[in-house]
Amino acid sequence: MVPRSQNDSVAAPPGTTGWLAALADPALSRCLARIHEDPLRDWTVPALASLCGLSRSSLAERFETMLQTSPMRYVRDWRLCQASVALSTTSKPVAAVAYDAGYGTEAAFSRAFARAYGLPPAAWRQNARRGLTA
């Protein structure tokens, strides 16, 4: 049996899931902090795993266990969340919000945003301004 390093042990009680449980895990907490500090960095699973002192598979497993998502989906979702805030609080053109969210084209951003939020960015912005979004 291979001994586990301290970084491989989960700090949260077994079976605990969710964002707060992930923050209680030292490795995931470091990973989440770095994603939130620099969301537009060209993140990869190997780069995130290296920052956390975990293997790629350990990082992916912890994300799935605690957050029910993959590291890269989390990065994408965080970028889209920030874009939704920009859409509802600024008058930046959708293309500028797309670029700020790390998308190379407005079309790619619109597709990803519509999949995540159920509406294209412009329609979502209109609803947000009318108070119709959650």
C-alpha cells in the first residue's frame, strides 16, 4: 500500500460536499483561490494540480466528489458567472463581455452562455435589468 501525502488527505469530514467543504480542503482551497484570483489564465488540469500539490486524477476526483463538477467546468462556470454580473451591471457590449470572460468570439460566448443560463446574453441582460433573473 502506498502511503498518502498530507495533501492527499481530505480535511472535510467524509461525505461532506459543497463549496464550503471544498474550502475546508487545503488543496481544493488553494485551487479555488487561484482560479478566483486569475480566472482568465489559460488553466489546465495539470497546472491546477501542480499548484495544489495533487495529481491530476486526485484533483479531478476531489472536484467531482466535493463540487460535483470537473476543474475545467468550474473554471468555465466561474467565467460565465462573472460575465453574467457584467451583463447585469454594466452597459459593455456583449462582445466586450465575451472577450473579458476569455472567449475569442462573441458567437462562442453566446453559445456557452445560453447553455448555462438558458438565454442568449442580450436577452439575459434585458431580463436582468427588468429584475426577471434569479
